[in-house]
Amino acid sequence: MKKIHIVGIIVIAVAIGVIFTSLRSSATYSDFTEALANPDTEYHVVGKLDKNQPQVYEPKINPDEFTFTMIDNKGVEKKVVLHKSKPQDFERSEQIVLIGKMQGDEFHANDILMKCPSKYNDGKPQI
Amino acid sequence: MKNEITYIGEHLWAGQLGNAFLVLSFVASFVALVAYYLSKKNFEYLKLARTAFYTHSLSVFGIAATLFYMLFNHFYEYQYVWQHSNNSMPMRYIFSCFWEGQEGSFLLWTFWNVILGLFLRRSLNNEWEASVMTIFSLVQVFLASMLLGVYIGDYKIGLNPFLLLREHPDYYNLPFVQSYIQNTNYLAKVDGKGLNPLLMNYWMTIHPPTLFLGFASTLPPFAFALVGLWKRKYTQWQGMALPWTFFSIMILGIGILMGGAWAYEALSFGGFWAWDPVENSSLVPWLLIVGAGHVMIINKNKAGSLFTTHLLAIGSFLLVLYSTFLTRSGILGNASVHAFTDLGMQGQLVLYVLTFVLLCVAFLLDNSLLRVSYVMTSVLMVFFTSIYGYQKFAFYIWITGSIVLTFYAYNKYFPKENDEEELFSREFWIFLGSLMLLLSSLIITYFTSIPVLNKLFDINKAPLKVEDYNLWIAPFAILIAILMACAQFLKYKHSDKKQFFSKLKYSGIAALLFGGICSVPLYFMKDFSEASSLQKWNLISYALLLISASFSVFSNIDYMLRMLKGKISKAGASIAHIGFALILIGVLISTSKKVTLSKSAVIKKAENVNKELDSQKNILLTQGDTLPMGPYLVTYIGKERVGIDVYFKVNYFTLDKDNKPILAFQLQPKIQDNPRMGQAADPDTKHYLNRDIYTHITAADLNTEVNTKNKDAFNSPKNYIGHISDTIYASNAIIRIDSLRTNMNEQQYAKNDSLLEVTAVLKAMNENGEVFWAYPKYIIRKNMIEPSVYEIKELGLKFSFWKINPQDGSVEITMSEKVKNSKDFIVMEAIMFPYINVLWLGCLTMAFGTGIAIIERLRKLKISNSKNAS
């Protein structure tokens, strides 16, 4: 057996390892209902900000806590506790991706991604 | 729909000129493709081919010049100019406007390709020119078509930068465009939308051209490698391609690191690398081209890794194409912080990537029957899927078939070595290194492609986190660092084991001592015992990486001094390796030992914060107050607005011997109040030789207008709805609704003219923990509400209790505060990056070393050419 074959086997082993572990461990996009059913699993939940519910950011109490309400893509509404400061331009977001877990009836997120209106489509002229 | 109205002030000639250049550049590249192809058999066509390529080059310059002219002179009748520039913009950013849009960046790419093509053509003899430039022209045909913007049926090909605003399909129907069209003199009123202010900095001027030159520079090695397959001359091209490959390593490397520096200096990621798909998809081609450069060096001495060379050189370019697809098709969607938009080119980009994959596999097959049937089958599959659907299914079959054929071709057509490579030979170790690069790029590509895989296999996987990337890449970095340290000390074919070890002995011991001693306080003092098993593994891998990277630095310095006797012209490789090892060390220490200074200052007030999610990062600074933060005392002085930027001045003090604070430095992180993009934080960093203090504002009030109101006046009251034990937040106190008391019983109520009186007991606690009470009353007399106001004089707070909602038992209370209560404050994150300068030093060293290697390779190429000629 040539060394190159041993190397080849290692390559294949690593490849299988990568695919296997990533399929098993990495989080999936989901919704609140599924997150509620598995409170210990981390989920990426996609949804929209409910602008009618209060957003609380009191940096004097805790600069790293921001609460608001999000409606997921299935229409389920949950209170969200984001363990970060309130993102800039939060109100302008069109879509939110939260990364975190369900705790009781609150979704505790440790990270957030926001999609803001595209700079390509806001066709207002400046006169 | 064409109307015959002439509009005043339009410069229609510019668009016509631009479009003429566009068409000419497309046609000329096509002619060059055909003529170069024919000249492979008959050199007489070369003249036509060259003329066509020159024409193509001139028209590309023409397109660029026209677009510049239009931007310079504010021809807002054109959508691209209107979209990306305006009257108030400083002229020095005109280049940034040029490549802000997709059309402009494709043009930039084409432009660099043309420049490289002109140099490449001159360096080749007739035979090689004919075939290499065929491939080159083919790429140019594709790129030129990306700018055409013509419709075939309903399908648009490319994005045209010379469209009139009033005719642009995306803007035609907008009301303001419609209202302009009524007015023939509309141009007198229009100003452009302007460059995104976020991009108005010098990085935007230098980063895109460098990165695109880097992308373009992967084309010559690709063209050479493809010709190598085509002509079945697997080795001959490699000497010629080597300087180009090194050039690509240097420029693409600089381009990527510039992107990192930009992110670190001007954007608020909180670091220089975030494993974002955009970053990954430019890193992967670089890893592959580095691998390609290394196996080419082996092949110069012993042609043993021919297949790998072709795979790496071709893969690098294909992954540049793939990255174009990833970043411009909108497929990344939720996976990236970068703003992506689908401009309707997804299908076209997929088709381009697949065409080049098809081409490469077809060239691999050295059997015309097999080759023709492969191409025909693929074309038929495209044809039938476009009619009947089943695209995904067809794609699975096709990609599997292509991979099988690639393996088949490798087994069947590539010359195999008969003798086995020795374990202690330079070629084997370099080969291993390239393999590590290939493997790590496969892993990164796989993870980055998760959004694509989601679409292909109808799954729903979320993108990977930064820590997961780090975890996967660390072992490869360790192995690569060790290989970099050792390989140069090995001889080709065979080396003596004892000599090898004795040469490496000193740098090995030095690295073990240095790395070992450094990593004890860095990773094993207090962190280790508390760490979870995964973190333990991380810490061990950090220590190993530190040792192996410093091994690499020491042994390459040693090699330069002892083996090369300090001869700089030969030391390109050693210097570049030192640079790369320094980059690894800089990245490792600055990332693994970064300290969030703003964290330690926070006094935990919320008790039931979940431990696992507890990620205290930010500090609240009230204007004028001084707080300890890490080794500093910090004070927020005030803010100042300059244009759309609001600067927040924060002073940093250190204590001297007598414990008196002395001003160390001032930082002014800013928030850009960007009319187009909203608010964006722009960090400010204090650079020391051994550490950086990086800060950015995470929350603040941008209003800088001086409050002229009387300080003792009360602000307008705010209403709060709540139940007992709910909390109301004032600027200077926390107020809890303690209880509600009914002051009268029913009999009294009946007696006293239907009088109802409820008192809300409010418990207010200020920052020092002092408690004050307030008793606003809710009084109903004869069905009329008579609110009574209660003021806490010490706190400057007024309450009035004015409503009870019987349905849910909630109460409504208004609170007004004295103007002077609300001091301005900012919420800030501060991070210390230790030894980040090692990273930048490494970048410069690597670029310098690669530059020397290019010069040396060019010199060698010249010598071998003149030998061949004589």
C-alpha cells in the first residue's frame, strides 16, 4: 500500500466526519413551536417583529438585555429576550433571525441577524 | 413604448457610445475566441485573434472610460450614475461609485482580466498563446455578456450599466420617474441617490480593486492548467504558470487581508474575521492557489503530483466563479450580515459555473467519443430540464456523473509514478501541505454552502457559528505550520533522517520552550481547570498552534541564515512562510485572548439572568460619571455631530503612583446616522505596539441639539400600564408598584357621595439604593375622575394615577420627570486585542516574501527560456 493511499483514506475519513458531525450537531432553522417542544436545543427562528407589542431596552438595568415580541413564519407569537444590546435600526428590520433556546414561554436569544430594506429598492429620489 | 419626446439636457450620446463599446467588447472577445481556437492548428489566424483581443481590450477600456466620464459629469439620466453618485459627494470617492454596483464590479473584473491577458499574451510563444488565450477569450466572452443586458425572449442576460433611468425596468414604474417623464426638463431637478455613506472611506477605494485583481489573477493559472489537459502536456505549462500563480497568491492574499483590516477598522463586527460567506468564498480560492503554487514547485523537480496540480489550479478559478454565484445570486439570504440582493441573475450565474465545470471535466477526458458523449448528454439534460423540469434531479445525476468521470480520467490518463515517494523527501511533505490546504478549503466550502445545500436537498440547516469554524480549522493550521517549518530542510527524492532532525533540533527546542512557556499563562493558568471538555480541547489546540507556528518562524529564520546564508533573493519562500506563521500567531493570540473590557465593569443587577446565555458585553456610561473598565477609568465626555456622523468622546484614564487618574487617551467611536442605510456604528481603536483597545457604540441617543428648556421644568408625562409588582423605569430610579389601597369601605363609599378613592403605593429606589415612597390617588367623585398628583421632590418625579381597568385589573399611571434627571448616556462595547500587530506584520512579511519569490521565478524562467532558444 502506497503512502498516497493512506493519505487518501485519511481524506475520506475527514470528509465523512465533517458531513456526519455537521448534519448531526448544527442547528436548524425552525419555528417557536418546535423550539418549545425541545427546550434544550438551539434553534434559528425566522420571523417578523410585532410592532404593536412593547420593546423594552433599559440599559440602566442591563445594557445586555432587550425584550420584544416576534411572530414566527407560522404566525406563532412569543416574547423574546435578546441577551445583547438593542440592535441599531431594529424597527426598520423586515425579517429577523434569532439564535437561541426556548425557556418557559420566552425565547432567549444570544444572537440576532436582521434583514433591513435593500438599498437597491428604495426608489425615493433626492431633489 | 418608445416615445419621440426629447428631454432637455440628456446626454444620449454617452449611453450610445457605452453600449457600442459593450457590444464591440462582446463581439471582439467572441472573434478572439474563435480565431485563437483556429490558430491552434494554423498560426495564420493569430494575427486576427490578436487584433480581436486588442479590440476587446480597447472596448473594455472604452466602457470604463465612458462610465467614469458619466459619473464625473453627473449624467443622472443614467440609472447607474443616479444610483451610485450625487452632487454633494466628494470627488475622491468617484472610484468607489464606479464599483459599488454589480455592473461596475463585473466591469472591474473584466478590466483586470484584460490587463493580465495583455501581459500574459506577450510572455507566450505562438503555440502556447493560441491555446492559453483561447481559454482566456472564452472567460472574457462570458464576462462581457454579464454587462450586455439584452433580452432573449423573457430572459435577461447581464446587467447593463448604460440604461436610462426612465427606461430602467426596475424604476420605470416608480411614481417619481413617471412624474419626471411628463416634464421634458426633468434633469434640472434630479440629483443622484449617492454613494452609500458607509462605503465612503479609503478602504472602499483600495479594497475592491485589489480583491478583484486577486480574483482575476487566478485566471492565468487556470488557463494554463486547462491547456495542459487539452494538449496532454501536463508538465510544460507549470514553469510558465509559476510566476502568475505566485502573483495570485500575493495579490489575492493582500486583498483578503485588506477586507479583514477594513472590517476591523471601520465596521462593527468586533473583529477582523467572522467566517462570513463573503470572506470564506474569497479565502477558499486563495488556499487552493497557494496549494497549486506549492505542487508546481514539486513538479519542477519531480513530476509526481500532476493531477493534484491541475485540480488545485483549476479549482481555484472555479471557486472564484462559485463565490460570484454565492454572493451575487441572493442565495445566501439569511446566512450573512452582508446585504445581498438577487438582481435576477441566479440562473445565469449557475449556468456559467456549471459550464466551466463541464469544460474542465470534458478536457480531462482523453477520449473524443467519451468527451463528445459527456458534453452532448449534458447539453441534452439542460434542454430537457428546461422543458420538463426536474432540475434538481438532473443536477444530482450530472454532478455525480462528472465526479465519477473525473476519477475515471485520473486513473486512466494521468501518468503514475512507479516508485513510491519517500517519507523523508521534500516533495512528500509539500504535497501533504497542499493536501491540507485542499482539505481545509473543502471543509470551508462545504460549511459555507449550507444555504445552497438547503435548496438542493430541501433541508433546513442553519449556517455554522464562528466557534465551529475555528474548531474545525485549528488542526489544519497546526499541521500546515509544522509542514512549513520542516519541508525546506528536506531534500528532494531522499534526505537523511538524522541530518534532518539535527538541523531542526534548535528551532524545535526554541519553539517548544517559547510556545510552551507562553501558553502556560495564556491558556493553562486559570482557564483550563474550569473549562468544559470542548473548551479544554480548544485550549490545547491553541497551545499546539502557538508552538507549531513559532516553530515555523524559528526554523524558517534558521534556514534563511544557515542554509541560504542570508541571501535575500533566494529567501522568498522562507520570508513568506515566516509571514504566514506570524499571521497564524497574530490571529491566534488576538482572537483567543481578546478581552471584553466593558464586561468586567458591569455590576450584575438582574439576578435571574440565565447563566448559559449570560453574555455581558456592554457598559453603560452616563455623561460625566467615571467608571472603572478593565485597567482603565472611563468617562463619557459628550457628543458632537459632523454631517451625518455623531462622534462620542470617551476619555480613558490610568492611575499613577499616587492613585491619581491621568488621561491616557481619548477615543471617538461614531455612529453614522445614514439616511440610506440607517444607523451604523463605526469603531475607534487605540493602537499600542502590543495591544489594541477597540470600542464601538451599541446604543446611544443621536440627538445633539442642546436642550434649552428650564432644567427644573417637567417633561411631558408618559403613561404606564401595569399590575402590582410591575416596574416603571425612570432615568434616575426604578419604581415598583408596591400595592393598591382602597381607603374606604363600602359603607363609606355609599355615604360619601359615591366617592371612590384608591391609592397606589409606589416604591422608588435611586441609583444609591435609597428608597422613596409615592402615593398618587385615584379618586372618583360622582362618576368623575379627580386625579391627584404626587411628587417625589428628591427625585424630581411626578406621578398621577388615573385609570383602573376592571377587565384585567391593570392600573394606568403617568410619570413625568424633571428635565435635569435625564443625563445623556451611551452603551459601549470595548475589546482589547492583544498582539494584533503581529497579524499585520505577518501580512506585510508574507507579501514581501511572495514578491521576492515572483522576481526569482521570473529570473529563472528567463534563464530557461534563453537556454531553450540557444
